[in-house]
Amino acid sequence: MHIERATKTKGDIMEKEKIIAIIPARYQSSRFPGKPLALLNGKPMIQWVYENVNRVEDIMDTYVATDDVRILNSVKDFGGKAIMTSSEHRSGTDRIAECVDILKLDENDIILNVQGDEPLIQKEMMQDLISTIKDSESYMGTLKEKIRNTDDLENPNIVKVITNIHNNAIYFSRFPIPYCREKTEKIDLYRHVGVYAYRVFFLKKYIKLPESMLEKAESLEQLRVIENGYTMKVKETKSISMGVDTKEQLKIVEEIMKREMK
């Protein structure tokens, strides 16, 4: 499938493009209300994410997109950039799209969608993400990492991903995939790292696509891309991260941080 470009040559694109990271963060969460402001070793979680992302040299600017003044003020307090967005958005992608309009970004600029609950995200991981879209013919890019903890396999909060031989996503699920019928068969399973890369022109197309059947079934927005026939490049990252969906996971991340600080 050919990708439409706003400019004629790859050289033109490379000269004009900017890389902008946007971190959607809302206060209300059914599983963990106030999660972006939850303290990790004395700093709100959103600050850990922001600072880790913002230290990547290729990223021109980093913004937090929120609909809550408490998060807005917290970001400003630690010296970050934040944009207030509508409270009517159903997804972080919609929130990011509003930011893109506010910032008046070019059609070929690259947007990095970084979830506000990935406080362990590392510089190398962000560089891996940028590589999925920088020189790729895919519409989107994202990351995966090998599952090392067997408890994660049955945890519906840990999203799994499978890819084809071209490293494009086939499917995402909250359940272990693929299913190994022969239990003696040894196969690596991968966790989806909830970060995305896309150019502005595709983001605008993406948010206009109707909510898909698979997206509704799994409650995973990225399935809309696959179900509508667009390719999503998936790169395995060697960096180890961990998303925070519950207070229990917050405690685990805090322990990891304490060990790394010693």
C-alpha cells in the first residue's frame, strides 16, 4: 500500500520534518484515578515520563496533553510544557490530534505518542520508536519486548503482540498469543510497549476511522489500524520498561527505581 506524502521527495520530507513527543494524560481512570500524579520516589509519575522522553536529542519538543488543571499545573511546576485539551476526547489519540492542531504542525512532522504510565521508558527505547517511522513505509510504528515473567502471560493488563516476517503487526490481544497447542513447543511471546510513532497526515486520517469491531472486543485502539488494512511496524526493543495500570504495579516500579538508584 503506497503512502501519500505532502511533499514530493524523501529529501524534502527529511529537511522539513520535526519530531514532537506528546504524552496524553487524564486524571480520571477507572482502574487508577489520579495515576499521572501518583508519586514515585518523590516525583509524580508524569514527571518521570516527561523527563525520560525529553532527554532524547532527536525530539524537538515534548508536551503533556491533558484535560485536568491538576496535571497541567504539576507539569508547569517541574518546568515542563503542557497543553489543555477537551474533556470530551474518548482516547489519547484524539487528544494528541487536538494538540497537533493547536501547534499547527506540518503534515510530514513525526508525532511520538508516549503513554503517561511508562515511567521506566528509556532513551534507547525512544530511539527504537523513532526508527520505526523515520525510514519506514509503514503508516505507524510501535515497540515490543520479550515477556520474561510468566505471570504476565495471563495478565489482561499486559497487552501481547504478534508480527509477520516483515515485522508488521498482525494482532494485539490481552490474552496470550499465539496459542501453543503443543506444550513442548518453545516460542517467545512479546509484550506490547504502549508507545506509537506516526506522521501528522496519518494521525488525521486515523482519528476519522470508525471504531472497529476488534478494537471494541479487546478494548485496544491500535487494532483499528490493522482492521482497516494499514501497516504498523513493530520493533523489538532490548530496553526493559513496565507500564503502570494499577497501584500494585506502581509499587513494583518504585522498587525497580530504588534498586537502580543504588
